[in-house]
Amino acid sequence: MPEPERIVSTSASASVPTDVVDESSDQESVRLMLRVKDGDMKAFEKLVELHQNAIIGTVARMLNSVDDAHDVAQQVFIRVWRSAPRYEPTAKFTTWLYTITRNLVFNETRRRSRRKEVSMEQENEDEAPKHFADHSVPGADHNLAQAEFHNALDQAIEALPEKQRLAVILRGRQDLPYEEICAILKMSLPAVKSLLFRARNELRKHLAGFMGEEVE
């Protein structure tokens, strides 16, 4: 099959909330994918439209970069297109799709870690300017506190090991069931629950100051 042009819409945003994919939606995705297997470009475009926000949102939180998330999501759907001739609906479509996403995003995080040789001096030079509350604006203190909390949460999630990070995102943001996360991460149910338990403990430690807790 010929390669598609630009796949992921640049208007798709990681900030757009994604609906939980129910059973009927997954069946629709499988139906579309079987048409893609026969070379149906319209079905492929519909499939991308259905899932691009969820994939971009997941990758953006993994990489903490919306721009990079669009690039990786583009690669995900190219992989979907290339894999179409071999596709068999032996699992939920979202499980198959997130498994492709997992492979590509883990490759990217490992590539980043190998290239991460920026000095502290450069980091300080590139640091974004601090924002101060404008007390003349009603609710400014509350909005700033909310922004600081979400920024701290993003940083705390980014600091997690990659499997913990993905498990937290798939469970907490995409609301995937444990069984599906097991299939995506290729781990047993007890292992995934243990992974999430450790991840949540780490997040609590990072966010203790915001939650009014003391962590030893």
C-alpha cells in the first residue's frame, strides 16, 4: 500500500479530553481496521480521527512535549498503516494501538536519555521566567496555585521510570482497565498493580507539599 501523507492533524491537542473507549467504539475501530487492511484510505482517516487525541495526549504526558507528541503519534499511525496487511483482530484494537505507542515512545525516551548531556549552567540559562501572582486579578492566587500544582504533577510523572509513567497515564488519564494495561506492558496483573502502587507512592512524595502531607 502507498504511504499516506501527513496523518495526524496539527489541530489535535493533548489538552483535549479524551472519552473512554467503550466496547462498541472498539468494535467500530476493529471494523475500520479490517477495511484499512483492504487498502481503504477513508477508513484509515476515520481511525486516525477517532484515536489521535488519545495517542497525542498519552505521548505528550510521557515526553512532556506536545510538539514531540505529534511527531511520535505520526509514527504510530504510519506503523498502523504499514502493519495493516498483517492485522488480525485477536485483541482489543486499543490494546494493539497502545502497544505500538509503547514501543515507539519507549524508544524515544531511551534516545533522549542517551542524549541528555546538558550542563546545569545551560539548564539555568534556558529556564523559563518565573511567574508571579497578579493580586489585582480576582482569583489570581488560586489560578497560580493550580498551575503550580499541575506543573509539579507533570514533573513528578516525568520523573517516574518509563513503565510506571505509562501505567499511571493509561490508568489515570485514559482509564484503561488493568487487564488491558497488563497486555500493553506485557506484565501480570499483580505486577501491574505493584507498579502502580509504587508509582502512586512516588507521586505522593513529590506532591506532599501541595497536599499538606509530611513524607518521611
